[in-house]
Amino acid sequence: MRIWIWIDARVVRFGESFLRMCVNSLAFLRFCLDMFLAIPSVFKNFHFTIDQMYLIGITSIPLVGLTSIFTGAVAAWQAAYNFADYVPLRYVGTAVGKSVMLEVGPVLTALVVAGRVGAAMTAELGTMAVTEQLDAMKVLDLNPFRFLMAPRLLAGMIMLPMLTIFSSFIAILGALGVVTLFKDLSPESFFYGVRLFYTNWDMFVGILKSFVFGIIISLFGCYYGYTSTHGAEGVGRATMASVVASNVSVLISGFLISNFLLR
């Protein structure tokens, strides 16, 4: 008898969790739809978007550049180590260029921005939510999606591809520094390898990934901030959930895009 009661309790708990997940998923989809529908209205107050572009893009350049240069250096060192005595070192440029443009540049930039900007976005909006500033905007007939959420979404869509291009360029320079200083490979040979199997499709796929990553980071950052409750503790939990959800979604979407477009 007891085991049936235990099983019944487990089934009820699972059902409640499943229904809660469905409700939260529908709420997130409705929130995403409202954000996209609000994008045309941001051009009436485009200075809000410019402010967010500065916060997302310009202020992230030092951190993105620092991580990118060492990522490119490590990629070149590993490629040279693996190619030693088997593959000519001029193909190090090919390996680094392909990996940076297709995967390392977009994903690394997205993870850095999600940890830095996405968390700040959630914390800012979450503080506004728990202090009832968002409710005050609604009372004053000011749409939070128009003035707060949509500018962040549009800025993420614009700035993530630009940061990815910058990150890829810096990573290739870091790789160039390693092979010229430590592996005695001339810059001409390195860039010969970079250009050897380069295609415009590779660059397009990398930029497309960064565009999608910008949308993901903005959506999760705004959603978890907008739905924050229970004061400062709730804002902290929302910030952590935002970063985790963004990072996991970036990795999954990156795999899916590669799976569909790189055949």
C-alpha cells in the first residue's frame, strides 16, 4: 500500500513539474513575440538603442579582445603541436582560420557577452521589476517592451556580429604572433594557409551564428529580469538562470546551425 502511495505522489509531482514547465515555456514564447513586435517602435526613440549598442558592444571590446588573442594563440599552438612531423606548418593558418571563423569566434564572443552583458541586463531589469519601476511605467502608459526590452534586442542583433568579426580578427592575429615568434613560420606562409580553403560561406555561417546568439542573449536577459520576484534574492537567482540558459542555448543553437548549414 505504501509503495502505491509513494508512486502516486511521485506521479503527481512529475505532472505538476511538467505543467509548470509548459506554462513557463508558453510565457517565454509570448514574451519573445511581444519583444519582436515592439522592434518597429524603437526607431521613434532610437537613442535608447544606441545607448544599448554602446553598452553591449563598445564596453565589451577590451574583454572580448583579451580572450580572443589568447584563444587564437592557444589554437595555433595546439595545431602546430598536432601537425608536427606530419603536416607542413603552413596549414596551421588553415586550421586556425576555419575554426575561428566558424565556431571559436562566434561562440567565445557569445559566452563572454552572456556572462558580462546578459547578467547585467537581467540584474538591471530585475531590480526595476522588484522595486515596481516597471509597474510604474505601465501606470504611466509607457510600454516597457518599447523603451526597455526591444532596444536591447535590436542592439544585441547588431552588435554581436560586429563583436564576432572583431574577435575573429584578433584571434587570427594572436595565432600569427605564436607561429612567427615560436614556430619560425613566416607571416606570408601563415596567411597563405588562412586563405587556402577560405570561403565566403564560412564567414556567413559565423556571422549568422553570432546574429542568433545576440537574439538569444537579449531574450533570456530581458525575460529573466522582467519576471524577477522576491527582492534581491530573486534578482540573484534570475541573473544566474539567465546566464546558464543563455550559455546552454548558445551551444545548442551553434551545433544546430552547423548541422544544417555545413554539409
